[in-house]
Amino acid sequence: MAITKISPFLWFNNEAEEAANLYTSIFKNSKIGSISRYTGEGAKASGQPEGTAMTVAFTLDGQNFTALNGGPIFKFTEAVSFVVNCENQEEVDHFWNKLTEGGKESQCGWLKDKFGLSWQVVPKQLGELMRGTKAGRVMGAMLKMKKIVIKKLEDAANQQ
């Protein structure tokens, strides 16, 4: 896996390998790269069991990530999220359904996966639909949604 200048580094309690496996199963063109495991000294210092994953390097559709099993010190918040730009409703449904399994739906295309990581699952046409005089109608429709339904946004945009 090539090293990129900037890539997300995600801190998990002890689910880094599980999360990387889940994410790579959801996104096309994705794979697990390398996994480094805790050895004696590292395990003792971190409180993680010896032999468990310390870091997992993985790629999601060309974007490199690293996941760390760092313990329960830090938690994910909505202050950081990953946006999944979808081509159509089928993609919105796929990513929404997979990422909310065991997680929690929120408003306007936002969700938390089962690890507490925030995602935004949005259709590529959202930006265009939110421009001009139709923006208020589209926003009003979107505020009533959890998972975004493109047809409802388009209907709102086309209202006279």
C-alpha cells in the first residue's frame, strides 16, 4: 500500500481489526494492507493483550487509513465524519444499510456505525439541489429524513 501524505488515523478501543474488515467488505476497491501486533513490551504498556492487532493499515476505495487499538481513552465524536458521495439511490441504500448495522441513524444522511464512527451518506446531486431558490424546499425535505431519499429531494426541488 502506497503511503499518502495525509491519511486518517482512527483510534479504537480494541476493534481496529474488526472495523477494518467491516469497512473493506462494504466499499469496492478496498483491502487490508499490513497488520502490526502487540508484542510483550507494547502489550504491557498499552494494556492490550499480546498478539492482538496494534495497527491495521487498510484502503477504502483508494483512500488509505490506519486503525489503532489504543484502549478506551478516546472516543469518536461527530466533530469528525467521513462523507460517502453516492452516484444513485442504490448506492445510498447500500452504504446506509451496511454502515447502520449495529449503529445508529441520525438526521440528514448522518449515522454512527457500530464502533461510534460518524459517516455522512449523501447523493452526489445534493449540492446542485441545494442551490438557488429551491434550496429552502430541498432543505425542508431533507430535515425530515434520516437516510436521504433522492426522489423526495428532487420532488421538493421541482415544486412550484
